[in-house]
Amino acid sequence: MWDFFKRQRLQRKGYSCGKKRREQNRSEWVEALSSSPYVRALIVASFVCAMGVMVRMLDETSVFWNLGSSSLLGIGCLSAIILTSVAHLRIYLCPCYASNGRFLLTFLALLLQLVLMQGTNFLVRLNQLPESSVIYFAPLALAPMLMTLLLGPPHGLFAVIYGSLLGTLLMPNDIGLPFAIVSAASGWAAVRATQSLRKRGTLMRAGFYAGLAGVAGCALLGLMEPVWHSPGSLAPWKKLAAEAPVMLLAGILTSTIAGSLLPLLEGVFRITTTVSWLELGDLNHPLLRRMTMEAPGTWHHSLMVANLAEAAALDVGANPTICRVCALFHDVGKLTKPEYYIENTNGSENPHDDLTPSMSALVVISHVKDGVDLALKHKLNPQIIDVIQQHHGNSLIVYFYRRALDQAEEIKKQVVEGKLPEEDIPEVSESSFRYPGPKPDFRESAIISLADAVESASRSLSKPTPSRIETLVDEIIRARARDGQLDECDLTMRELKSVRDSFSKTLRTALHRRIPYPGEKERETRTKEETRADRIESAADRPRTGPGQRNPATTVIARRQTAG
């Protein structure tokens, strides 16, 4: 509130425009809840209670009640599976364990699949169908699909393992082991089919593959009359042909449910899937369309950075889609003052010639804050905003810093000569010429930061030979590492070498020299000669520089005529 009154007072005096820059902030209590161990314990306790309610609804023929003479063994098995799942997250999936939002999503997906299985089991008993029909109708691949799409294949395999184990305890005793095997096969097929999903429409294909894996498992276990029984009869084939489409349809229906829940879960848990990243990379986005019209040089630079970052991400195992989309938006802040960036000047006058080095540095630095402001205004993904903030880290703007030092040295010389007073010597602080940061703190952001620096520097190469490109890339990456710009990310030295090799390869392709067409050399030579002749003629038309002096161009022409 005090900031509001202060801003109003400055506005009345003419020192402020009255507008407040948008900032990306999260409240402290949200940060505390997202990592609190008490919240994590509450999630586990809620999951245990939900499992207890489902167990209480089971009849005496279930696996849970047939593990021993009393329910203690069933309770022990259920508790062991849940505790093992928590330990699995803690040891092998640490980011998911540390984030209570993702921790909740993991157990929520498992619980949703188990509830639907219980509902399927109830309908089968209600309609007096065979117990094995539960396997045909149950959504065995729902949790693996959701977890793979939202969090990645390792989380999908987690859902396969513990979804199968917990689901087995809830099934009738006669089909417990077959259910576990078929559920694992169907879930694994779903993970494999969805791990490289790039279109929502192909989710149906993943459901079909999950159902097909379930059919294969049922046939091998004898649930659908395998072909080796009664080899001389067509009855097994008829049974397989009648029951297989049911399981295939159940797999497709499971993928439909997963596709319907996906946007809801993305919004609630603030997770962006690969499909959503591809939608964010639509070139018809208003900011990208503005960039093509108002800052074409910056747009071309962003495209090159996107190509560099995407290729490098593929080589080091990072997410190439995130790299490409974030790279397209990383310089969107230059839309505020596009004419102050050299890629947009088109050889015209440089506006920085009329500014002091410190003011030029402020203008250049402001494109980071302006970019965050525009990204928040257009409600871009939080990771895009992080890349906009981090793609320069707190690096030094070397050109204007050296320019300021040179001007300070010139003023010092004039002070020594007595032309200027000593008070005119400016104080050049390195901190005034550094970006505000923060440094890149995840792999994709670091790759984009390096790609941005490499692409900008490559424009200064007059003869981009392979050796010069490799030397330039190596020097830039080493300089960024020495400056501490890569301290916060988890890129290893081996991965940095892969990034360097990828950048060099992409730049060699982009900056290759074109073979001149026949006659092009003659046209270039003729054009140069005509240009030179025009300059001489224009110089000959100028008046003499003084009385008794001849124009140098006239002298040159006279000498040529004499020589002819």
C-alpha cells in the first residue's frame, strides 16, 4: 500500500508514469505448503484412508481377505506396498517427492484408477458376469497414461508397478495373479506408446496398444482360450474373436478418459505437457506476430536460437520442445524499443551514438524486465517467464562497459591537460553494466542462454570457417562458465561438450558459404568497376579545393588519358 502512495506522489511531481511493472511472485504460505513434510504426510494418510474404505467394501472372495485367516496379513501387505511406494518416490523420483503438488497428483492418479476398477468389479458382479470380465473392462492403463503424459515415463512405470499391486489386492482371489500380469503388460504398453506423444489424436492409438497388450496377456494366461487348447477346434478362436474387441474398446475408452482429464490436471497442478508446449509454440501467437512485423531482426535471431537450443537439447537429453518454445519468446522484451538493438537497425543510424554508455546499458538491460512484463500480460507459461529472466543471467554487457572505460580514460587525459575539472571524471561501476539475473537454474534455460550468446557472436564472423566457428563456440562457453553463469544448473562437463559440438554443427550448416553461379563473378567484377567509375566521375565534377589546386580525381583521369 505504501508503494501505491509513493508512486502517486512521484506521478504528481512528474517523476513517474503511475504504472507498476508486473512481477511473477508466489506467496510465502504457498511456497511453504508446496514443500512441507506435514502436507506430504497428510496426503499419504488420506490415500490410506481411501484404500481402507475400498477394502471395507470388498467381499470375502477378494485377494485382500484371502491372504490369511485374519485381516492382519492383508493390512500388512497394503501398508507395505504404500510405504514402499513412498520410499520409491523418495529415492528414485526426488523432484516428485519434494513437490507436494506432484506428490498429490501421483497418488490421486493411482486412487482414480483403483476407484474405477472397483466400480467395474461392482458392475460385473451386479450383472452376474464371469469374474475374469473385470480384466476386460477395467481401465488398467489410466494412471500410467496420465503419469507419463504429465510427469514422464519414470512416473508412468511407477504407476504401472503400484497400480498393479494395489489393484490385485482388490480383485477376486481366483484372478489375482492373472490380473497383476495383464495390468502390468497393459500399463507398460501405455507408457511406451505415450512417452513420445506429440498430438492429442494419437492418444487413441496408445489406448489401442494398451488394449492389444492386455489381449496378448489374457491369451497367454488362458483367459481367452489360447490356441494350444483343442488344436482341432475353432472354439478357442471364436472366443478370442468375441472377447478381444471388448478389451481393445476398453483401452480406447481409457485413453479417452485420460485425454479428457488431461487439461483439467494441467490447469490444477500447473503442469505443461509436450502437447501443450507444441500449442504454445504456435507462430500465430500475438507476441510472435508482433515480433515478425516490428522487430524482424530479433525474430530471425530467436528462430536461430530455437534451432540451436533444440538440437543441443536432443544431444544431452533435455526437453527439445521446451527449448524451442522458450527460445522463440526469450527476447520478446525487445518489442518495447526494437530500434535500440542492432539486428533491427538495417544499417541506419545507431541511436546509441546519442546516449552515454550507462544509459545504453540501461536500455539493453530493460528488455529482460519488459519481456517479463509482456509475458505476464499475455499469461505465458511460467517456464517461459523463467527463461526470459535467466537467459542473460547476471552477465556483463562488455561492449558498453569497455566503451565507458574508454570515455573515462579520455576524460582523465583532458583533466591532466587541464581542459576539464577533476569532478567530470565519471565513476564506472561494473555492477551497473550487469544484467539483474537470476542465473539459469535448469538445463533448458542454460542451453538457451548459451545458444543466445553463440548466435549473437557468430554474426561477427566475416569468414565463418569450421575452425573459426568451433573456436568461437568454445570461447563463449568457457567464458560463461568462468563467469559463473552455469553454477545454478545441473549441466555436466560432458553435456557441455555435447552442447558445444551441437552448436558448432548447427552453425556450420547455417553459415555455410554458397557456391557462386556461372557468370556471377563477372557480374560482381563489372558492378565494382561501374561503382568505382561513378565515384571518380562524381569526384571530377566537384570544384577545386582552393585557388591554384587541382582536384585529385581530375589528375587521375588526366594521367589515365595520357597513359592511353
